[in-house]
Amino acid sequence: MSTENLPQFKSHHHFEEHRHPQQQPDQPHRPRKPLFTPQPRTHPVAWCLAAACIVFWLVVILGGLIVLIIYIVFRPRTPRLDISSATLNAAYLDTGTFLNADLTVLASFSNPNQKVDVSFSYIQLDLYFYGTMIATQVVEPFAERRGLAALRSVHLVSSEVPLPQDAVAAWRNGTAGGKVLLQVDGKFRTRSYLGRWLRFTYWLSRHCDITVGPPPGGVLLSKQC
């Protein structure tokens, strides 16, 4: 047998391998991904919420501009409370702990505005001594023109008001030393008139520290409002 046929045999075998390649196991078919993924549509509720937020912020901004314009034009200022005079007509401690007192104050309610009228629909003055309210009085409502002030005489009466021991000691020391320290708190329901159609209502509170002489006839010695 001649060896010249061997290369031909190998070449033929190699040719057969290329003619019959080894079959690969079947693989599952994978779908091709689209180049552009469609975006989900926005829900109508989301559009409504976005529109509501836009309207809300527009209203806030517009309201702020209106308030700013009103402030620049009218320059509104709150009314003031001052104590023009005060007299401690009588006062004594009953059984050592119950206070009876009679105080008259002349309160000044001023309107510092130059373009705004105000009215007081409710006025209440409370009298305190050493942190204890000893009297209260309501003042009749009234209106105040711009740049003017009104005086109101307020009669504050204490009747059998129990005082704690430290307040009793402070009262005795004050009357003995010729100075009684009292506090007047005012609470007002006020309405401001900005022009003919624009008005707004608000509550105010004011505080005054007063020092009066001992009764009877204890006059106003000092004040700070």
C-alpha cells in the first residue's frame, strides 16, 4: 500500500467535517428589544394636581403683591395704649390674705396712623399684682379717627381676691415703702379701615407696668407701656 494516498485521506476527512458540522442544541428565541421604549401616558389626576399647585402658587404670589402694595400705600400701624394717670383710692388685706382694692386709671387709646381709621369693638383691661389678676373691666366700644387719641376712665375694683403668701408679703412691703407695683393688660378687638372698601379685623394685646403710691389717694409715680 502506497503512502501517497494518506494525505488525500486526511484531506477528505477534513472536508467531511466541514460538510457535516456538529449540530448545536436548540436555543430559545430571544425577541429583539425595540430601539425606543414608549413612555407611559400621564394620568389625568396628575395633570389636575399639577394645575392645582400652579394656581395655588399664583394666588399666593398675587396675594403677597397685594399686601405689599397696601402696606406701601397706607403704612398701617397698630393702636397704642398708654396710662395717663392712675389713683389707688383704697386697698386693704382682709384676714391677712384677701385683697380689696379700688383703682382708677385714665387710659389713652391712640391711633398713630395717618391714612387708616380704627374702631374698637371689644376692650378689656385686666389688673394684676405679683402675677395674680385682681380686677378686670370692659370698656364701651368706640371708633378712633386717624392721628387722634381718646381718653377713657376705667374703674378697677378688687373684692376678696385671695393672694398667695409671697404676694401678701410683697403688698405689705410695697404699701409700707410707699410704692405699689401693678400691671395693666389690655385686650382689644380692633378693625382697621383702609379706604372705603378695604378693612380687616384683628386682636391686640398691650401691657403697662405702673407704680402708684399707697392708699388712700395713691397717685401714679411711674409707668412703662
